[in-house]
Amino acid sequence: MKKTMLSTTQSYVVCFLGILATFGIVMALCESGLADSYIKGIMMTACIAIIMTTSLNLTIGVLGQLTLGCCGFEAIGAYVAALASKYMVAAGIGVDPTARFLITTLIGGIVACVFGILIGIPALRLHGDYLAIITLGFGEIIRVIIQNLKVAGGMGLDKGAAGQALIGIERTANLYVVFWIMVVTVVVLFMFGRSRYGRAVKAIRDDEIAAGASGLNTTYLKVLVFAISAFFAGIAGGIFAQYIGSLNPTMAGWLNSINYVIMVVFGGMGSLTGSIVSAIGLTILPELLRAFADYRMLAYSVVLVLVMIFRPQGIFGSWEFSLPKLINRLLLRGNGKNDKAADKSDKAVNEPADTTEKEAAR
């Protein structure tokens, strides 16, 4: 019996149906009232974490360069999106709130991308610990600059205590829209990893000298990866600003960047699946441990340490989950069982005939 496998088009259809099913579950939970505002908040935070973690995985896992300034780009995207939103409202630009959210979030991502290019050109000439230090310094510079900027004024953004916080941002982020932004982010990063650019970046990760000797423009490719990562970090920042409704310069701090690096390492460097699962898990875990207020962070730390000891390559390593591959495996297994059943049926049919022939011969 001929073994059946999904074609490329069928594989894409299966993936799309899987995404629709996930969206349907999220929508059903929200519309039925099973998910209250607290659960919706966790979902929104998880979507933001997935965007941040998968974009950072492109730099750390695919390119192989440790950076500690991802939250600097997130903060740039957040503040730019907040200012752009307030400007559009103050200027009387009559745009639907969802459209304004998408436009301002995109603007925040583009500005963060520009900063990513400007920082990446000199920074990516360094490697290892030196690159980590310079990106860590970049995040702190962004934090200090934001902390000392006079950003309220005519834009209508109000300062919080001691001029440290930014409040009064219109909360236009919608969970359904954010879900699809997250899906687009993951799809774009997945397709980039499978493209010739992605393969070239992986060659740089494995051996930059050999990649350069083979004719690859290593500087261009590294800056490209850095810019893409910064763009999606800015997108996450724009979503965060218009979901929370207030901003604080501490969001650009190194501690938040370390948390996202932990998510990437926890899930498995180079694995989009690992980054997604890790982002969801490490977003939910602190909430599950909230009842143990005194020991919550201790238990959280113990879990991370145990994973790093017994699974240093991360939960998924470099493995990727593929729904089409799973279906192909089930199809092949089903066909194998059918083949065995057919063989048994043939034997059952042939055995009486063989017996009759033997008796006739006697």
C-alpha cells in the first residue's frame, strides 16, 4: 500500500488551521466569561513575552550572540508608541482606536529598528562577553535618558511621582489583535530561519571566519538580525505601553533583559518552540506560586536552577515542534497498520487454498 504524506500546501493549511483552533479557544474563553480580566491579563502578558523571547532567540540562538539590551529597544518602542498615540489624539486625527494602536505600535517598532541598526553596526564588531557588556550599557543609557527627558508637556502625557513615570496613555491594546501580531511575529521569524539568510546566519554562528571566507557579508547579516530583533522588541514595547497605560524607565533596566534571556535559555537556544513554551510557562509560573507569597521567588529560582543543572541545553534544545510532521507520522503509522492487516488477510485467504492443494496432492 502506498504511504501518504502531506504536501507543502497541505502542511501550510494544517498549520493555519492549528492557529485558528488556538485563536478559537482563546476567543471562546474570553467570550464565555471563563477568562476574567485577570486571566486575560496573563494571556496578554504571555503574548508580549512570546514576541520578546522569540525575537531575542533570533540574536542569541540563531546568530549566537549574547545581548543584554533587548529591553532598551522595548522601552524605545513603548515610549515612541505612547507619544505617537497621544499626538494623534491631540491633533484630532480621526482614526479607529484599533487602527491607531496598530499604526503607533508599528511606528515604535520602526524607531526601535533604527536604533538597533545604529547600535548594531559598532557593537557587533565585538564578540562574547564584550558584546554582552556593551548592550547592557546601551540598555542603561536608554533608561537614564528616558528618566531625564521632559516628555509630558503638550503631548498630554502626565508625569508620575518624581517625574519618573508616564501615565495617561490610552489603553487601546486588544487581546485578539495582539494574538495575531504574536502569530505574525512567530511566522516571520520562522520563515527567516528557513530562508537563505537564516542559513547564512547559522553558518556565522557555527564559524564566522569560515562563513566570511566563503563570501558571506557577515557584518551585514549580523546587523540585519540585530535590526529584526530590535524591531519586534519595539513592537512588544508598543503593545505593552498601550495595554498597561503607564510607563516607567525601569522597564529598560538590565534585570528585565536578564529575565528574557533566561526564557530563551530555559526553552532552548535556537528553538522557536522552546521560546514560546518557555515564555508561556515562565509567565504563568509566578502567578501559580502567588499563593506562596513568602516562597514564590525562591521556588521560581529553584526550578530554573534545576533545569540548568539537569537540562543545560534547555527544555527543547534545538528541537522544533511541527504539526504537519506529527500528522505525517500518524499517517505513516496508520498505513503501516493497514499494510499489516492486509498481509494477514492475504495469508488467511491463501492458507485454505494451500491446504486444499496439499489434500488433492495426497
